[in-house]
Amino acid sequence: MNFSFMPELNWCYGYFVVLAMMGGIAPLMFWYLMKKSWLDNSKQKRKRVQESKVL
């Protein structure tokens, strides 16, 4: 296996920096996907409820 390019092995704070980056990217991705309505179906549910009340 090639372990020479793993940041946590060559730098004493590398492991913590990589974990912090992953921990920071995950909420940003979640926020972006919620903003684009990829994860939130509440708008579609509201439309369906309003349409069913009309019928």
C-alpha cells in the first residue's frame, strides 16, 4: 500500500486538520442541498395537500 501521501502521517496536526475539513464540508453540503430542495420535500407535500383540498 502507498501511505506516503496521507497527510495525517507526515504532520502532527494533519489528522485533526483533515477531520476538521470533513466536519466543515459536511454541513456546507447539507445546507447547499437543502437550499436547492434536493433533500427537502416539504414544498411538494404542501402542493399535494393544497391540491387535494381543492378536489
